[in-house]
Amino acid sequence: MKTLYRNYIENFKGLSREIWMLSLVTLINRTGAMVIPFLSLYLMKELNFTFAQVGWIMSCYGLGSVLGTYVGGRITDIIGYYNVIVLSLFLGGLGFISLQWASGFYGVCAAIFGVMFLVDGYRPAVFVAAEAYSTPQTVTRAIALIRLAINLGFSIGPLIGGIIIATAGYNAIFWIDGVSCMIAAGVMILGLNAVKAPTKAERKAMVKRGAPPLKSRPFLIFFLLMMLIAIVFVQYFSLVPIYYEKIYNLSEDIIGWILFLNGAMIVLTEMPLVGWLERSKLSKTRLVAIGTLFLAASFLVLNLGHHFGLLIIGMILMTIGEMIESPFSNALALELSPEGRKGSYMGMYSMSWSFSHVFGHNTGMNMADRLGFGMTFNIFGIGLLVIALICDRMHKIWKQSVPFNPTKEHEPKNG
């Protein structure tokens, strides 16, 4: 046991203080994240929206996320990741608090769009910060640590959120989510010194080092594949909780426990898994493909019968796929990003997940409404199998597209 513990701790060595602080900020933020996991249930049970209306509302969620990540990525290259993170957390917190008073179909659509625009400017900025505070040897593990913080918070948040909803109703979780965002912004201000934004001359010099992401064909292919994977993955945040409730008659607190399994597994096993996979010398492209295969299996297994145990197996398979696919696709996106364009490239990478919210929730809801859950899960699973094969075949193209980046210092840099 002592050896196992020592090997687990070994995976955290070499990470900078700044990475630990970013992870703490993320942990506080995500621990309070109680609205999104229960949003589809809230819209149907409390506001009495139909399947189709919930799908369109979640599309507005995605559109806000798309615009937020795009703007967040662009202004990260202008005012620096530090300022973007602080502004996104504080303003997003205010947005979550106000969301509880949105009413009517169009009012809720507009409110969801605005909140996600504010919240998702954080995503490209934190990826750029992760690389800025890391060395080339530690960047994947830095991303994994931030993901660990996200998922530790996400495992705690829905669990507590489900209990709060069952006892006090939905309104309380909007307050908790909003206040936690603002607390995270305060910790960021107190724990990390403000980073001086680059001057206009410095930005102009940096931009000359690389082409825009929209002019990089390999990156556009990468973006499209990541978007397709994400379209299926986001079903676990909208369609699958409804599947739990409608087919298995599970209450919000039980659904919270199932989601807790996802976060708990990631907290306990992702860092050792990422460390082991890095030592295996498999390419990042191959690992993205392997992770996608596990995601495919998580949907296909749900159609093997009607047993509660299949929900647990499906969640375990999904979590393994997420632990492999997500950190290595993040690291691959950073590899494909030239210096001076990091914010724009990571903004576009984040937009692949944002676009998945535009198309994924609506598609999943309407498919389940018309075809049933079983056929919908089969289509998603088979689609992911095809995507995994394409990702694996793209290895040589993406490897040749990694731009020349000036050698980074071994000490974390500010930028």
C-alpha cells in the first residue's frame, strides 16, 4: 500500500506552484458547479418545457459557449490569460445567480446564452495558462491535474447538488454555483500575481510566428473530429440523466451518486493512468483513438439489457474513455498551436466542445424522442467507433503539422 501511495504521489512531482494554484481555483469553481448537471431536469420538471424545447435551450447554451470561447481565446492573446480567467469567473458567477429568475422559453434561451458566453471565456485561457506555467515535459500532467481538480469538484458538486435539490429545491443551487465562481476569482487574485499583458508591438511580433487556426487544414480536421466526439460525450450531461430518470425511475440524488462515480474515478486514477500512458510511448493520436473506443463502448453497453448494473458499467467505460481522450487531445491541440497563436488555437479547440452543445443536446433529445433511447445509443456508439478509426489514421498528418516553437525555458513563464 505504501508503494502504491508513493507511486501515486510521484505523478505530481515537477509541477509548478502556479499549476497547483490554478488547480485550486478550478476545484473551488467546479465544487460549486451544480446547475449544469441538473439543467435538463430543471427545465423539464420545474419549468415544464418539452423535449424539443429543452433541446433548443441547450442549443442556446452551446451558442453562448461557442461565442464565449471564441472571444475568450482572442482576448487571451491581447490582455493575457490571467485577466480573462478572473473576469470570466466573476461575471459568470453573477450570471448563474441571475439565471434562476429567467422565465419563458425565449427568456431562458437568452439567459442561458448570456451565462455561457461569460463562463466559457475561462476555458481557452486556462489551457494557455497551463502551458505557460509548465515545461514541455510536464504540460500533459499539468492539464491532467487541472482536470483532476475539475472532476473532484464535479464529483462533489452534483452529489451535494442532488441532495440539496431533493431537500430544498432548485433555487439554492443557482446561488451556490454563482458564489463559488466569485470565490474562485478572489482566490485567483490573492494567490497569483497579475500577469502583465503583452504590448501591441509584442503581440505583432508573436503573431508572425504562426498561421491562424482557420488556415491550418490539419488543425481544422482535428477540430472537426473533436467536435464529433464531444457531440456524443455531452449526452451524459443532458440525455443520459433523463434516460436514468425516465427508464429507471431514478431520483436526482441517485443520479448525483452515479455522476459522483465519474469524478471519483478520475480523482483516484487519472494521474497514474496519464503517467503510465506517457511512459508507454504511444502517440497522442493513438491515445485519443483508444479513449474514443471506450466512449463508444459506454453507449453500446446500455442496450445489453435493463439492469442498474449496466448504468454503472457504462459510467465506468465513459470515465476511462474521458481520462484517456481528454488530456491527450488537449496536449495534442497545444502541440499543433504555434507560439503567439496559443489563445486563438485553444479558443478554437474549446469551440469544438462548445459547438457540441449547440448540436449535441438538441440532436440527442430529438433522436431519443423519435427513435427511442436504444436506437439513439447504438447510433452514437457506432459513430464513435468510426471516428476512433479516422483519428488513428491521422497520426502521420498531425505529427508533420506540429509547428516549430522556440524552446521553452525549464522554469514556468508568465505570459
